Amino acid sequence: MDPALIDDCVHCGFCLPTCPTYVLWGEEMDSPRGRIWLMRGTVDGTLELDRTVAEHFDRCLGCMACLTSCPSGVKYDRLIELAREKVEETIKRPLMERILRLFVFAIFPHPKRLKAALKFTWLPAPGPFKPLRALAPDYTATAPPPLETPAQGEKLARVGLLTGCVQSVIFGETNRASTRVLSAYGYEVTTAYSGCCGALALHAGKREEGLHLAKEVEAAFKAAGADRIVTNAAGCGSHLKDAHLDLPVLDISEAVAQGRKPELHPLPVRVSFQESCHLGHAQRVRSEPRELLRSIPELDLVEPIEQELCCGSAGIYNLVQPEAARTLGDRKAERVLATNPDVLSTANPGCMLQVTAALKRAGRPLPGAHPVELLDLSIRGAQLGDPAPE
């Protein structure tokens, strides 16, 4: 870890009320500035990086709310990334935790394996695998979007849409809606890359693997002639933007904001928009998804309180830190339900799985839709629940 990055922190405490784990437990070592103290100790040799110290790093969700609240511009995202890499190199985890992590990375970044695994979610899940069962969605296979989709009207640009690993399997209709929306807004779309972008690996301390996969994404879209990369999963977009690629990376709401608006039809629904941490805090993309939703005639946009607090999804956090994740998920579901919505909307697949599972636990399930799916309905003149085009 770079001591200069550590020294940027003046330990003012502005990060404390926005840090989910500090809010939960009130423990200094489970706050951003507390973790930075631990990092400093491991760098200057006054503290050994052992299981106890590593646990405080593991408990961080990586939600980056501290980036928003920090007045000193501390690069906590870079610091926790490097700390986790060091943990993976140094600490031998308990056997069952190692098995769980091996299983997750053997399945989730590989769409074909994930599709096969979802067929067995009805089976009882033992021990550390119970969170996987609790989060398992009602799964229906969806055809992938076309490899090539022409722009409607004059082409503004040729974009590569990252369909992703979890997104392509569990939320395939989000990808299909994304290609239709991008086309309607003047973009020619290629889906030339259909694998993992590396975000899950980076979040879990596998930094080199994560950056390597990001380069593979770029290479595939360059070969397909894309001018830029568009993502519809906030975690993927944050990772690719931080990977310093040559191709520009846009969240799909940013692409829509820069596109050519088509005719939109009324969609009279009350939508509770839950802002993904990696869209708001990490990418600093806040106005665009809200303007996307506000552009839809008759849509009533409402927002839960505590938007700055993470829902507990955070990559694989809800699998490896299930108790904290469940508490945060239930808290987020309570805030969403207080807005009395017809539908939950969020721009990240992990958030969607996490919050919809919490809503089911609360006995008040809601339909979930990515903002771009609602925009697609408005473009097509369809309503919530109408069948998607073949």
C-alpha cells in the first residue's frame, strides 16, 4: 500500500455516519478511518496482518460511501483494493470459507456454469452455502440479445454493450431491453463480449485477475469496432472505469442522456429508485438515472431515505458476510416499502437480488426493474407485466 495515500486521511470522521458497518456496530476499526489506521500499522510494521486485522478489511462492503463524504479526497477505493489483495496473498482462511469462495468463483463469473447451477437451487444448502439459497431468484431462461443491433435513424456511435455474467443469466431481459433502448436513442450496438468483466474478482482481492478481465472486455469490443463501452450493471461500470481502458466507459443512463430521445408513451407506475452504491458513490452518476426515469410520462419517481447506506449486496459480500448483509438488506427493504411503490428499480443486479430477497422476507414482495427496462416499456407503449418482444 502506498503510504502517501494513507497519509491523505486526516481522521476527521465525516465518513463515519455514511459507513454501513460503522452504523451497524459503532466500532472504530469497522469504519474507513479505522481501517486506514490498520493499514498504516501493517505498512510501518507496528501491526501484524493477521486474521483479526484481515477480518476488519473483510467486513468492509466497498460501497464507497466514504468517497462521497470525505472532504480530503482520500482514495479509499484504491486503499481497500490493495489491502484486500494483501490479505489474499498473506492470510489462510478457514477451510469452509475457502471452499465457499472457490465455489463462488468457479460458478458466478461463468454464465454457462451459473445457468446449470440455478437448476439446483431447490436443494437444501448446507452451512456456509445457505446464503446462496436465500438469494436464489425465481429463474427463467431468457434468450440473449442480438450480437448486432442497428441504430434507429442516424447512427450517433457504435457501442459495445457489456452483457455480463450474472446479468446475462439472471437478468437477461435487462440486456435485451438495453439493446432496444440504445438503438432507439441512436446507437448501433454490439454484444461481442459475453463473459465476466472482473469486478467480482477485484472486489474479493483478486486484483490482477480483475484487471486482466477488464482488458479482455476492451479487446473484444475494440475488435468489434465499438467506439465506447456501455454497461447496465453499476458494479461492472465502476470497475471498468477504474481500469484505465482506452475506450470510454458509460453507464447506460449516461448513454441515454447523450442520445437522441425517441417518442415516449405514458407508464403510470410509482417507482422507488434505490441508488446503487457503485453508481452513485463510485461512478458519481446520480442525475442521469433519475432524469431517465423522470423522462417517462406519468411515472411517479419516489426515493427511500438513507440512499447513502449500502443494501448489503456488495459483490460477494452477501455470501461471505451474510449476517451483516441480511441486516442491511432488511433495513433497505423497510425504507423502500415506506415509499409505497408499485415497483422497485435499481441499476445493479446484485442490489436487485439483495433487496428483492429482503422484500420477500418482509412478506411484501415487489416486482423489480432496471430503469432501462421501464424506459423500454415507455418506448414500446407497453405496461408493467406485458410480455417482452420475441
